[in-house]
Amino acid sequence: MSTPGASAAGAPGGAQHPGTLSARAARGTTVTLAAQAVRALLQFGSVVVLARLLTPRDFGLVAMVTAVIGIADLVRDFGLSSAVIQSTELTDAERTNLFWANLALGAGCTVVALASAPLIATGYQQPRLAPIVLTLAWVFLVTGANTQFRTDLARRMRFLALSGSDIAAQAGGIAVAVTLAVLGAGLWAIVVQQLCVAVLSLAINVWSVRWLPGLPRRQVSLRRFFRFGGGLLGTQLIAYLTKNVDNIALGSVWGAAPLGLYSRAYQLLMMPLNQINAPMTNVALPVLARVQHDEEVFARYLARAQLVGCYVTATAFCVAAGLAEPLVLVLFGPRWAGVAPVFAVLALGGIFRAVAQIAYWIFLARGRTSDQLRQDLVLRPVMILLILAGLPWGPVGVAAGHSVAFLGYWIATMLYVGQVAGVDTKPLLRNAVRAVVGFGAPCGLAAYLATLGSLPAVVELGLGLTAAATWAGLAATFVPAIRTDLALVLGFVRRALGR
């Protein structure tokens, strides 16, 4: 058991020199990205194998459930993990109470999910959904217990341990899912996979943190954490509805099979986003929170953090959009060809989701979650209307509405966060436009043009990647602004590697 006090709970223990924070952030970024690359490979491998063992209907039925009950995962966190990371002080007593708070929230979500099983099955007119809900409901109890252990690793900047936990849990879940799918378990392979990942992650994180909570302490208040988390939770709930209204609407109107195609395309979109954005938040937020009062250092960290999103994630989406057809054929096979146009359109929206992450970090680091909630109360309903406007045209139409919605959201949120947080975001917008228009989009166009011949999908994929890499090399050589940006990214990596 940890000794009481802020230091025992992973508090900073005093101001740190910007150079030290920069080095730790760089190392954390490198460890995180390397680990997430491994996770991405694992997930892509599982997607390929499971897509050949299961049917679009299997994936669609599970997606119907997760689109509805997945909101409980936000409630069981209640924004408390971000509140703890953002806080400069944390006592062991507060940490203990936070554990019990998240566990109680997780238990409550489990009970609500269990009770809602008949309603979900009736709403979709799919009786097979009820047992899926009854099984997945227990994930919330496990993740509730895990919340503060994961948060502790992130707060202490123990990125290697956190990444190792994610990789090991993911690998274990994939092994179980593939085994069950081979044995003919059908959609239950996907369901059991989610349970296994949650349990393995909890077990590994408890072992890594080597801390056990004591009994709850009534005299210790968590009001400041819930105040911060409440605003963030409201924002996340609205965002969740925006991101899942497409699945709910498609499942209700078009059925399980079209939703299965859309959910595969959406998973391809979210894999790189989840593998980069969420872990990068764990790296960036502790650093930004500690330097938020030094405007020059804060702005410099923001600019460098954005370069990763612009030149890595956004460019990857540009290239993926150009290579959508051969990529889907190679990964999933001809049975899933309908995924390609949906994924191509979704990937265009993924570009703006990648570059918009920087605004989210500013809101959190400045503690302006209430302002973010007010913003989203206006912007998110408009986004939902845009997404639903594409529903008559099926999965492709919904994907188009999705991408248009996130383009508008990126522009609006960057302008708004600059006003309320006192940050000049116009240079960040210009830098993002330069990176996407001058680097990412041409890479994607070059990849697409290289696939116009009637060649085997594997050959087209290789030609497209070669064409994209060729343009990237030319831009890095002959465009001074891009060369400067890439030099900053390379310098960041070199510092991380200690060179």
C-alpha cells in the first residue's frame, strides 16, 4: 500500500524544467507510438482473420449492441481519469476514493445495461441481441475497477508499462477470439474478446502499479474532480452520440448486414485514431498541464504535438482513402468489397478528426471543459443532422455526412478554443492546412493514381504505397516549409531516442 501524500499518488512533486519535460514527452511519444504500432498490427491481423471466419451480419449484430450500451463506458469514467491527470496534486486518500467512485459507477452501468437488454432487443427487433447485452454488460464493472490503475500509470508518465499492458491484453483477446471463431462460435468470438481484453488489462495494471486501495474515506472530498469531470463527461456524451448515431440509424433502417459493412469500414478508420490519439493524449496532457502557465513553452509544445497528427495520422488517412479498394480486397477478401467506398469516404473525415485532437488537448490542459461542453451543445446537434442526412443513400451516404460534419467541427472548434483558452490557434490552423494540402493529400492522390490499372490488389497496393512515398520524398526535399516541419518531427524522435 502506498504511503499517504501527493507524491505517493504520483504528483509532480514540484515544477520540472521544460527541457526535462520535453525529453520525457519525447520518450513517451516514441514509446507510445511504437507500442501502438504493435497494437495496430495485432488489430489489423485480427480484423483480417475474423473477417474471413465471420460474416457481415455477425459484426453488424454486435455493432448494434455496442453502439447503444457503449455510452456506459463514458459514464463509468465520468471524466475522472482526465481530471486526475490534469491535477497538479493528488493525495493517496483522494486516489482511494476515486477508485471506489469509478468502481461504483462501473457497477451502476452494469446494472443498467443488464436491465436494458430486453429493450434493446425489442428496439432493433432482433431477439438475438439480448444475450449479447447480458454478456457485455460485465465489461463496465471490470473497466470501472481498472480506471484509476490506468490513470496512475499515465500520471506518472510510465508509458512503457501502460503500452505493454494494452498490447498484452489485446493479444490475449485476439487469441481467444480467433480460437472461438475457428471452433464455430460465430459472433460470440467478438463478444468474448471484449471481456478478455478488459480482464487482462485490469490484472496487468494492478500488478504494474503495485497499489491497492484502502477503505473509502468519507471526510475526503472529490468535488474538484467531479466538477472537472462533469463538464468533460457532458462533452464526451454528446460526442459519443455523434459518433454512434450512424450505427444506430443504419442498424434500425438498413439492418445488420449493411451495418456490418459500415462497422468494418468504421473500425478501419478508428484503429489508427484509437492507436494514436488516445495514447498521445496520455503523453501530451500531463506535460501541457504542467506548462500551461508558460505561454511560450505551451505554444511550442502544442505546435510540435500537432505535427505528429498532421504528418503521421492525417497523411495515413489520405493514403488509405486513395488505396481503399485494394486495401479492403487484400485485408477482407471479395466478400467485403462493399466496405471500400464506405471506408474511402470515412477516411477523408478521419483527416479532420486527427488534426482536431489538438483543440481537445487545449480544453483539457487549460481546465476549460465547461466551455467545451457549451461548444458541443451547439456543434454536435448540427453534426448529427449532417450524418443523418446521408441515411437515404445507405452506408456511403452516412459516411459522406460523417466526413462533412467533422470538417466543419474541426474549423469551428479551433477558432472557439482559441478565444476561450487564450491561445492563438490561427498558426495551428495554417500549419495543419499546409501539412494536409501540401503533403498528405498529394500522397493520397499519388497512391490512388497508381492503382488505376487492372492489376491484382496486392500489386496495386504496393504501387500505391510506392507512389505515396515518392511524393513524400519529393515534398520533403523541395518544399522548404514541409522540410522544416519534418525536421522538427525528426528532432523530436532523435531526442526521444537519446541521440
